[in-house]
Amino acid sequence: MTEPTKRRDVVITGIGVVSALGDGRDATWQGLVTPEAGQDLIDCETFKPFCYYKPIEVDLSTQIPKRGDLRQMELWQRLGVYAAGRALDDAGLKDDAARLDTLDMIVAAGGGERDLEVDHGAMQLVERRGAPDAELNEFLATNLRPTLFLTQLPNLLAGNISIVHGVMGSSRTFMGEELSGADALRIAHSRIAAGQSDITLVGGAYNGARPDVFLLFALTGQIWRGTPGSVWQRKDEGGGFVLGSGGAFLVLESADHAEARGATPIARLGHVSTDRTRRRDGQALDSLTRQWQTMRSNTDGRTLGVVSGATGGEPATGIERAFLAKLSDERGGIPVRAPASRTGHLMEAECLLNVALAAIMLDQGTMSPADPHSDVETGDQSAIDTALVTCLGNWRGEGLVLLDKAPR
């Protein structure tokens, strides 16, 4: 009988993040420990009465040097390609052509951005002149440049990363709001652990400064009106999330591959699980509880902290509260942090951003300061050696990610 292949340890060796908190590992940590960081990047005027978080200003040309490449990308792709380049730099891969040739990639992406001027022009034709199909088709054929249309496709984020950074291994793109980020991470982790890949770039990006998404989420009652504040304080007024903009990419590789090339791990990625329920009769809470049971034994004797994916949207944040309460009862109290209070909600990139932040905290050996306006986040900057990241979608999708301090 053939012995089962031993699963390999998976480590994070590169982090590229850009958000309202900062750009890169060090700046992001400084943003986490500075209470006022990012507050000047909250814009409550452009889409009034809604606010959103802008990313910190960066020089995109440092990672996307060709102007032609920059011109044919919308902001979410620019942020994603920039964050991917920062992750490759952090992992020491940027100029390693041989490894880039075999570097796999998994991207979490949304539906792309609209050309609002063309949309508006088409609607005016229909509204004012009752344009027949032939005239409308001619307008679209003239105004929708093929290059513009193609660069809006979700899988073109991966394509642009390949073009700009020379990442030439296999490529996959996942869609599906928050769960796509958790699933991208799960598949990347599983393939490396099983020996199907040695090293993978995984990440996503989001641009929250878009009139079309504000309209979408306002019509469905999911977006918060008014100043952001803590995600934990919105329940009494019906809840809602505040959008953010940014990108988060991670370089994952097997521990032996990292050791062979002399890379220093930032954190170990222990477990990634995902599920999707209809959220009836406590199904989502049951799902999170079941997922936790599959990994809880790996936290025995370790100091655990939680990086919560709570965004303020309901009922998702209420489900999160209930799960965290059960976890706290089980372990006799546990430090919790919800980064969306500081960054806004990055949709597909949200789980990936929070995993990156958890890895940064583990590398520092301590949680970031608690939100002083929250009854969920308590305690000082607690020392931790294990972190649990919750990835709960606002509509569907439940996931958990467990990380440990890196073996040194």
C-alpha cells in the first residue's frame, strides 16, 4: 500500500499591501499602531452622503514603469499590479527571472470597472431619441475601444501582472466578492502543501471610488451613511460597510523551497477553509464553528489573536459577533481587531488584506492597538504567536485562516 504523501509546510515570504494604512510592510505596521493613521484619507464629499477610504498616495511608476501600461489600466488594476510588484520585491523575486518563469499566480477579482462616460452617452441616446438598436450598436462600436474593453475583464489583472512583472507560471482568477479572496488563498495553500506548486503569488485589489458601486450597494441597503467610525458601532442603525481602495498580494511557498533559496519566512500559513451557506437558521455560525473545530487543536498551548473580517454590514457582523463570543468563552478571552474600521471594505481583496495584516502582526509578535470605541476589541497590544483571520462575506461565504509565527 502506497504511503500518503506528507503535506508540506506553507510559509509567507513576501507581502505587498497598499491601503489607507500605508504602503508596504513597515509603513502598514506604523499605520496600525498609530490611531490617527488614514483618517485624512477618508473622503465624505465626493459621493456624499457616503464616505470611502482612499489609499495612501504612491508612485505607481516605481512598479509600473511604462506609461502605456499605466494608461490602459483602471485604478483597481494599477493598485493590484503595484501591490503584486511590492510583494515580489519583499520576497526577493523581482529580478529572479528563472523563478518568475515558474511562479504560479491566483488572483481574486471583481467585475471590472465601467466607462461611465460611454454608459451615460448610451443611456442618453435611448432616453432622448429612442435610438434603434443599429444606432446604439454603432455608438458602442465607435466609443468602446477594444483595448479599454479588454482591460476591464477580471482576468486581465493577472494578465497585466504577467506583462509588467514577468510572472509566467500558471494563472487562475476567482470571482465572487469576499469569498473569492479566501478561496484564492485556499487553493494556493492546498496546491503548495500537496506538492503541486512550489511558489505562488496570490492577491487582489479593489477601487471603492466608483459611482456605479455606490449606486449598487445603496440600492441594496448595504452601504453605511455618515462618518465611518468603528465597524462594531453600526448595528443599532441597521449596519453597513464603508468602501475602501487598495491592493494586497502575498508570496506563498513551501518551507523547503524558501529555505533552499535563502528566503526568510514572515509567517506560516497553517490552515485555510471556506464554505458557503444560505444563512438560514444559524447556518453561517454553524459553518464557522465547524471550520474552527478542524483547526482548533493546532492552537493548543499557543497565544491566539483574531483579525476579524467584520465590515459593519449586517447581518454578517452580527454573525461575526456571535462566533467571536463563542470563541472567547471557549478560550477565556481573546484579543480581536477589525482592520476595516481603518481601511474600509476592499471586497475581493478584504480577506487577503487581513491575512497580510495578521502576518505583519505575527512578525512583530504583537497585536495592533484595540479600537477604543469598541466593546469587542479589548486589551492592550497583546503578544501573540498564532492568528485566526475570519473571512465572512456580507451576503454569502464563510472562511477561516490560521497563521503561526514563522519558523526561524
